[in-house]
Amino acid sequence: MMFSVSHKTAFVVDHCPYMAESSRQQVECDVLTKSRGQGMIPLAPVSKSLWTCAVECSMEYCRILYDVYPLKKLVICFSPGQNRLMSALAAVGPPNPQEDPECCSVLHGLVAAVESLCKITEYQHEARTTLMDTADRVANRGRIICLTNAKSDTHVRMLEDCVQETILEQNKMAAGSDRLMPIQQCELVLVHIFPQGEDTLVSDRPKKEVSSLLTSEVHSVRAGRHLATKLNILVQQHFDLASTTITNIPMKEEQHANTSANYDVELLHHRDAHLEFFKSGDLHMAGSTSRDSGLKETVTLKWCTPRTNSVELHYCTGAYRISPTDVNSRPSSCLTNFLLNGRSVLLEQPRKSGSKVISHMLSSHGGEIFLHVLNSTRSTLEDPPSISEGCGGRVTDYRITDFGEFMRENRLTPVPESPDAEASGKPPAERAKAQLERYTRYWPMIISQTTIFNMQAVVPLANLIVKENLSEEDLLTCQKTVYNLVDMERKNDPLPISTVGSRGKGPKRDEQYRIMWNELETLVKTHVAGSERHQRVLDCIVACRSKPPEEEERKKRGRKREDKEDKAEKNINKDSEDKSWQESERLKGAVERGKEEQGESEVIKDSPDSPEPLNKKPRLEEIQLPEKAKGPVSLLTMWTNRITVANSRKHQEFAGRISSVNNKAELYQHLKDENGMDLHENGKATR
């Protein structure tokens, strides 16, 4: 099959009286508003007819086609030259509103278009002559684009039936002729045109198959700029074109020669010029935008000031002809003249960060402008990259070891052909493909994107779940693996969760297990249709990871209670610290006041008159220490307790202190007068 549908394109423009109606899109003709003298009446705006809009858009379709494909893509029914085509259309003249619609019906044009598709082109004749014995391989396909004003959907179906019947008739005639070829496939594109401000009577319809020979699609479009945009989109779809917008083009202003401004120019070319973007995945980085409600997309490339005129210095992987979208605009004209003068323009991908990447170049050859694709990635002439470098050189944590094991498990071996093997089931090649499909249903390529494949505990289940059929022993092994995971969660064991790209220590332990269970469930779900035992494994996972509502509520209440206790403990600790500080200050003040009352403190030393120390040392719990404050013990209290214990071991405890009440002993109890009055003042004894 050497010729596609786009080899032949037949345009049929309706010349009925209704096409003389106004499109109702105003065009301003008075452009001399500033230089017009006084007393001159301004020119009224005009509007084009539906016929004029259809002819202009058809010509624009042909212009883009001839710019990008000067050869082997034909528009028949018209002359292949642009000037001759315009002259022929001018000779036809505008539609006559008074003419009988039956005499200029669009059906005559559709019949003529089908007849022209049956004619053999020079390229088809050359291919048939070259192939000789295999002339049947030369296919005859074509496309008919009809611009008309249909009355209703029923009218559209009538036009489709007319084309279908004409194809059948012409194929019968072509079967017995040497200068005709039967049509093997025809695409009918009906474009319904109606004035602006009116409601359409024909509904849009996507491509559908009318018969094995004919497919049809319907577009209902308003005349004017909407029709031009629609045909611009159709020419991209029909001939596999793409759009590139060149931004930041510096141009000098006509009014001010010393100033310049930046302009944008949109170019159409073959889609393969963006192939490197699709391979590297950087198409979004090139600035893909949408226009006309997402119907049209363009890739943005930034103008880079050229430094050389030599084309040979750049390593190009492809060159594609371009066609400006708005050929008559001043920016497009300036860019075209600049390139035709022998200059070349480098284009770079607009990036928010990092170094700029020059990916394309505009240059002319023999009077035709080409968009060159520069090699912005690793050259094919260099050594192949290591797998650890990744596609973009950033991803380095590939599961290389696991992939080696995967290849060993899916190694192909030659199998002798035997009728018994074929009768027993699928052929070996089909079984191998089926096994490879099962093993790759869920297989993360990067270590940081998986949890279960980094866990040794999940290995038994992961190796068994990819089998086509599970035995009862395999089922028990999978269930045991799930129970082990439940036990790990109960013990709160850590999981190998990647923290790449996350701040802090990563997700909490509960979140880690939630991620693990979700991934495990995803793995098993991809194989659940294999057998009933696969479903039982999934049921086991769902049952083990789900908890009863009351247990969840109890766990939630316990978590809230722990939070409250932690908060209360923090408050108590804070209060205890404050009280300990206040207690230490109070004790310190009491010691200082005691020194002031007693004068200089006397140091108690061992003397010959002192009794011998007892062998039995008092226990720490028998020593009455100052009352402890609640909460943590302060440093002063700890030091005081230590000194007290150390001193108590050096001598026998004072008998009065032992028999004291509330750590207070009454001195000189026998010194009282006959009337029971104390003979000392304020508890001070006199010698």
C-alpha cells in the first residue's frame, strides 16, 4: 500500500445562490483615519459573502499544502499552480442569487470529484510501471472536502448517499479501463457554512464509516475567521502537521527606526520536527499552549540571536519545510525575508531554570525555508548511556538487580514443534507472551516508587501472585505472608519508605503502612481475574487491613487520651519546675535567716570528748528529710539531701532531734519556775 488518503484531495465549493449571502463579519476598509482631510466621508465597512469566505479558506488550505508538500500531494479539480487557480476561480465569478438552485447543485460537484479520484496520477502510473507484476499493490485512495450550506441533517445524508452511489458506479467503469483505478477508500469531509449571528441547522458529527469504501464527517462552522481556523486545523490533521510559534523576534518599528519590539510568528511543518520532544518527554517544557478552546496546539520556541551563517557546524537530525500561518502579516514577511537572505536562526526551549537548550534552527536552502532539528540529547554516534543515568540523567535508582532477575525468570527457550504441544493448549510463543504480560502488569521501574518490592517479607507473595493458577499451597503461602505483614504492623516495625523529595523524616509509621497496604492491594488486583484463589488472596488482604468500627473508635479515643495526658504532663512538669525553683529559694532564705539569728555558724568537728560513732549507720529512709515538693527534685534539694546523709554518718544522732515533733525539739524543758513560767526569753538559753 504505497498511497494514502492524503495523496489526492478534491475540493468542492458550493456555487448555489445561497452562498451569495453575507457572512456578516465586518471588514474595515477606511485605514486612512488620521491622514483623511476634513469633509471626507469615511468608508463604510464591508462584509464578505459565504462564497468568498469558502474560496479564500480553500486557497489557504492549498497554500499550506504546497508549501510543506510541493510534490506527491495533489489537489485535483483545480490547477496545481496558485496563480492559475486564482484565475480560474475569478473566471467562475460569484454566485447569482437569481439563478435556479437545481442548475448549480453541489451534487454535480461531488460526482465530478469522485470521477477525478478514479483517474490515475503520474505518481501512481510510475509506481505501477515500476512494479509491473505487483501493480495491485498500488492503492487508490482520496479525500473530498465539500464546503456548502446544507439545509438539515437529512440533506447531509442525501449528499453521503450520492457519493456512495457514484463510487460504486465509477468502480464498475474503472474495472474495465486501463486509465482508471477503482477507489478503495474515500473520506468525505462536509463543512457546513452559515452566517454569523444565525443558528446552525446541521449538527457536528465525528468520522463514521458509511460503508467499506466511504467514511464521512460533518463540521458546522460560522463563516469568516472561524472557517479559516477550522480549515487550518483540518490541514494539520489531514497531512500530519504541527505548529511552532517563534517568540521574542526582534523587529525595528517603522515609525521609530531606533526602537525595536518583539513579535511572534506561527509556523506549520511536519509533526516529526517535534519527535525529539516526545522521545525525551520535554514537550511540556517547550511551552505547549492551546488556542480556540483547545482545538489547536502550538509549541513555543524562543528566538536566539544568530552568531554564524554556517549550517554545517550544527548536527541536525532532520529538516522540514515550513509554512507561515499568517503569510501576509508583517512579522511573517520580515522573518521570511531575513531567512531568504542567507541568515540562520537558532531556536531554544524556554525553561524556567537551568541552562538553555537550543533544539531547532531555521535556515533556507535553494529558496525554500526549512526547520532543522538539532540534536539536543545524546548523539547516536557516542557510546550508549549507562542504565543508571536514566532517560534524562536525573533518575538513578532503577531496579537493575530486580530487572536482571526478571529477565532470568522470563528467558525464552526453543521448543520443538509437535502436534501434542499444540493440542494441549496455546502455542509456546503465545504462552510466553501471556507470561510476560502477567509479569509486567505491575512492575515499578524505580526503587523510590515502590515499597513492597523493597521488602523481603513480601517476596513470597510477589513471586506467586504472577502465576496463571495458584495451588492450595500457594494460597496458604500468600495468606501467611499477609499475616506476617499484619504482625509487623502490630509490632510497629519500620518500612523501607523512600524520603526522596520529602521534607523532614518522611511519613509517619501509620502512613507508611497505609502506603504499603495500598500498593500490595494494587498488585493483587491486577491479577485477581486469573483464578478464584487470586480473589481469595485479595479478600485476605482486605480483611486484614480493615478494622472494626468500634476498634477504630477505641483507638481514636485512646489516641486523644494520650494526647491529653501528654499535654497535662507537660503542664505538670512546667508547674513542678516553677514550684521547685520557689522551694529552693525558700530554703535558701531560711538558711540565711538562721545564720543571721545565730551569728557566726560554728563548725562541728570531732573532739576527744565526742562519743564514738556507731557501727550501724542509719538507713536513708529512716532519716527525716525536708518535705519533698511534687514533681522533679531541684538541684539544691538533691545537694542538701546528700550533705545531710553524709553528716549523719559521722556521729550519733542528737537524742532531742530523734524525739522531736515535726522536726522541732524543745530545749531546756526543766528550766521552769515555780509558777510554770519559762526562765528564758524567746527560746534563747543562757549559760
